[in-house]
Amino acid sequence: LPPPNFPSSCPKLNRAGAVRPHGSLRPLESAPDSRQGIQLPRVVMDRTSNFMPTPDQDVLDIQPLRTLAPMFPAPLGVNTFNVPNTTPPLIFVTSAGQFPGGFGAPGHPAFRSFAAAFGAQDAYGGQPASSRGQDAGRGQPASSRGQDAGGGQATTFADKYAANGGQTAANGATNLGASADSPIDVIPISAYRPTPPPVIPLDDDDDDNEHFTSNQTSASGRKIKRPSHLSGYKMSGGLGSDDNNGVKTKRNKTSHRKAGAGNEFTSVPLSSSNPREAVEEVLMNFEALRRRHLQLDVAQESTKRPDLKVGAVMLAHNLRANIARRIGVVPGIEIGDIFYFRMELCIIGLHAPTMAGIDYMTHTFGDKGDDSVAICIVAAGVYENEDDATDTLVYSGSGGSSKNNEEMHDQKLERGNLALQMSLSRKNVIRVVRGFKDPGCLGGKVYMYDGLYKIHESWKERTKTGIQCFKYKLLREPGQPEGMSIWKMSRKWVENPATRGRVLHPDLSSGTENLPVCLVNDIDSEKGPGLFTYITQVKYPKPLSSMKPLQGCSCLNACLPSDTDCGCAEFNGGNLPYSSTGLLVCRKNRLYECGESCQCSVNCRNRVTQKGIRVHFEIFRTGNRGWGLRSWDPIRAGSFICEYVGEVIDESKLNLNGEDDYLFQTVSPCEKTLKWNYVPELMGEQITNNSDDTFEPLPIKISAKKMGNVSRFMNHSCSPNAFWQPVQFDHGDDGHPHIMFFALKHIPPMTELTYDYGDIGADSSGIGSPGAKRCLCGSSNCRGYFC
């Protein structure tokens, strides 16, 4: 219609779209449209009236009616604007999508009537959905359940409409006459791909990415350089060989590689050719940074999650392992490994999404074409899974749950759900990660990698909330090491120690420890270790009262991280050494806890090791190394394990009692122990000459040959999972501190606890010093001898 204030002398359109003669008209010209960048017809009048048009009324853009496109949303990649000298067909795209089963299905009555009236055809040139080359998404796995990673138009999948007579709708809900518990009837459309996610989606309310750029600088303003112990890292798409049994993998290019470009941290951590060591080093760096962030955030009363902050930093600098997605085993990750954060699963390449429970990718299966299949799932108890059995998992599909008080809806056969269905037909293995309640933290979770499974059955059923839910039954592949079964078994023993078999003694400590110490033998007929006296405190050659006193703090009730006047925090370099949950933040040459001279209460957070053991220990018979020590509980990295208890031996009396296999002395530990602390550059902190990364020998020597505790059963390993830390709280003699053991990494239940006895400095012939003992630890980097 003409503008309301335009006079009646304006040109009129006839049915053909031409201009009626009225006044003098110039020939049609071609005028650029500033909005669309195309040429449109322009009609200019030679007006004979006295009307003076305004500038915006001087030109009328006129198009024939049949060249106009309807105002429906067009699919990605389809241009609905008109090209000069052409008359494209009318494009019809329904709001339900371009897939069978919805309003846009060719068999739908409304579509037939619309097509008949307007001659509509498919936006892809009339091809049926099943034969299209590919959709606009160029897919790869979506980042979360039921939600597109980019927040844009999500690709939708559905059952083929004609396969079941129209009983199943596009969203997977059962229509009238369909069985609620019937198997999922799916004919996959392999050409359609889900939208690619970023490698690591953070929580919706997390904006920490903006704080960590690729060109990061330290507090002094200089550009961060690669730490010396990361200098051996190389740039790679993953760890080890990518063995997929001849199956070709299509790898996604992620934005995080670009984020690290032009940056000195752009490499995958590989300090050696051993994938296991590389994965452990990535996790150790993550946990060290997380504990440091937590320490600073508590002091600054910040509420943001340190794990997400650290994950953003490491991904931005490519400090990760196994970048390439793959089907099957991930190099460096073993069945039974435990994790405390979903971000840990991401940075080692076990499970990419941090929130979604289904990880999937596009694979080429020989001559059978491409399909998006599931590669890993996390069963963490969010949905109604049946996961009590140790070798069977009934996994619920994603989506349909209430979020932000929205109404519940039936699950849709799309994204992860469709990938699981495709894995049923492709019969590919899927990694399974089980989630459990953390016994050491209220409300926390522990994730355990449980090995490879295959989907054997799928169906739909109605849940307790009334929605239709997809169910997938997975069976564990035979011949794998135990995973979840060990967790279930150890938790049963914690609840009822009498259920533990082959017990020689229910409590070797005879009640002197906080928790009983069980003695078991599953190997041979040995009845127990040699006689010794079980004690819980170090026996010094002179009374504590005669030793130098330790100056205490004057804090009331408890020491606070933000209190700059705390004397104990000042002794520890300005920060309290433990987190609020009792985890050691950094290894130090000497650590000071609050003691009897302090005015704070016994519940102060700076009193950890002096309270005794807090895990259920088991002394067990090993195959070739005598007796060993392990725990029924999972132990988190940085957790206190136990103290090395025995008699403090004077140097002059050291050799009077002959050979002592239970003698502790401060010999240089392995490099992994010395590099346990966080990298200051990644925190934006200025590098200082910190002596905590160096070894400082101490004169103290403790013998547990005649008297001791559980620590006397800790064996040596060249790849240990614990380290010793000097701690002082009851006296000020720096040369004779308490020797406390802390977890070097996350330790699963029933894993032997070991520490590095020290390097004897073997010569080039491989034969150690006269006091060296042959090592039987069996680790991949075994030195062969220890002192």
C-alpha cells in the first residue's frame, strides 16, 4: 500500500505487478538495496502535480508478487532473497523443522494443501530428507543434553514418519495408538549432524573465560614463559596411537587451539613418551591450580567455582591430554581411576562435555557412511538410571527434565539420544563413567571410569514424572579389570567390617587409632607381620617440654584466611596451608600448624595432621613385597594420610641395631613430588626464588622396626601416590619435625599406598650404592634400585 500521506496521484499496481500509466514514467532502473546488497527495480515519476514528496518518498521499490518469499524461517545456508532476472520457487519451511513427522512432512494433510495452493517444494531442491547430502549444522557433538552448544538453531532428529504409520511425532513422543513401552523405531538420517560444541562448555552463569586470555602476563607485567618443567611438552592432537580398529575418525577443530595460538603454552603436556605419566601430570597441574584458586577465593570471599576457572586457563593454553575424540580406550587412563570434577574428565580427553552426560562424535564406518555415535556417558544419578549391577547399566536418555520452572516434556530422539541409538546399530563400544556420593564431602561426587560397554537394547517408557523417556541397556565388555565392583565392595566393608573376608585381625591398632586397622591375607598362609608395638605418636629421645617451644597465634576461636594478623599464617608464607576441607594447598620445606601455644580452638582449620587418621586402612599381603597398606576409602589429592611414627634415632646409634628396613630418612624424592605445586605463571603471579621446589635434607631419622603405626607398611614405588611433608605444631626444633604423608594424586579404593624412598644415585652400570635395594615396584619408569 502507498504511505498514508501520499496523494492519490501515486502509481497503482495491476495484477501483473506492473505500473499503471499515470503521469510520465522513466524506464525501469536498477537501484542498489542497502539492506540486501542486491539490485532491485526502481520506478521514478515525473510528477505534474504540486505535491512535493519527502526524501524517503521519492523512490518506490516495486517487485512482482510471485517473486516475494514467505516470512517463514529459512534453514541455514538457504538464501530467501531474490536474485535479479530470476524467479525462485516459493520456499516453505515450517517451524517444526525440515524433517519427517512434523507439520512439514510431505504426508501431512496441511502440507499437501499448502503445496497444492502455492506449488511449494523443499528448500533443498525437492529432495527427500533421507537423501540430502548434509544439513547446515555440519555436525559434531552437541555440548549438552537437550540443548544446542551455540544457543542457535538446534538440529532436530526424529523417527521416520512413514515407518510406523505416523504413530511417533517428531519429538519422540508417542501418538495415539503407539505403545509407551515399545522399542525405539528409528531409521537414522545419517546426513544430518548435530551442532559442534566448544571443546568445553562452562556453566551458564560462569563468565571466567574473559579473565584468561591467550597472551597472559604475570603480576610484574611481563609475558608468561613456559615453566621449566613443562619445557618437554610437545604439540599433538592426542596421546599415543589412535587405534580405532581401522575406523577413520573425523576430528573437530576447536576454538581452544586458536586461543593458544601465538602463546608459549600452546602444547599438549607430554613430559615423557608415557601417556599415563602425561595424563597424571595434567591432572596434577589442574588440582594444584584449583587448590591455589580456592585458597585465594576464600581469602577474598569469592563465590566462583575454582574448577571452572582452572579449566578455562588450561584449555586456553592447551595444557591438556588426548585432544582428539575417539572410540574406545583413551591412552593414559585406566579402569578404576577416580575424579572429583567433571572438568578433569574433559582435560584428559575421557569425556568432553562438563555438563552433558552423553559425549558423541561423527565417525566414518568403512563403506557404510558417516554416523554420529556415542563414545562416552556419565551416569551420575541425575536421571532415573538403574546402575546397581556392576556389569549392567540401564541408562536414561537426556532431556525432558524441568529447568527454570518450565513444563516437563517428552524426550526427543536427537543429539545424544540419537547417538546412543546409532551406537546400538553400529555396535561400537562406549566408555562409561560412574558417579557416586563422595564419602568424605557432604554433597560431593566421585567419578570412576568403569571401562567399555556396548548397548544391547533400547526402548521407551513413561517415567515417574509422566514423560516419555528413552532407555538404553548397556553390558560391560568381558575381560576388563574391575572398576565399579571394587567401589561397591569397599563401601560394604566400611559399613560392616565383618563382611570382609580373610581377616587375620579386625584392628591391629587395638583401638588406639580413630578407625580400626584391618589385617588381611588373600595371598598365602602367612599369619601376620613380625612383632612390633603399635603406637600413634613419635617417640623422641627427650621430652617435648625440654625442646624449643613453637610460638603460637593469638586468633580467637579459629584462624581465618583473610586475617593478616594470624601468626601461623605468617609462618607459612602469609597463607594458611590447608583449604577449608583440610586439603594441603602447596608442598613446603616446612609447614606450621596451630598447636598448644595457640589461642585458637581445636576445630581450627590449621589443625589437620595432629588429629590422626581419617580413612579406613587395611594392611594386606602383597605378592612379592611383603605387607602393604591400602585404604577402603577414596583419597583425594592433597589429603592427609598418616604420620610416620616410630623412634627418633640419634645419628651415633644408627648402625648399632644392624640393618633396619623400617628406617625413614630424608632422601631426595622423585621429581614429581618436587613439582607437585602449582605453576605461578598460570596464576598471573610473579616468579620468586621459591625454595619449596627444592629438596632440603633434615637430620631426623625415625625407625619403626620395634614400634610404629600403619606407615611402616608403606612400600617404595618409583611412581608413588603419596609424599612426605615436614610439619611442626608441638615444638620449635626445625631439625626434628613430624613426617606427614599426603596424597600426591587421587587414589581409588583398594590401591596400595606408596611413597618414594629416595634415589640412590646409581652409576652408569646400573648398579647402585652398597646400601641399595632392588626395586620391585613394577612401574613403567622404575629406576631399578632404591635406598
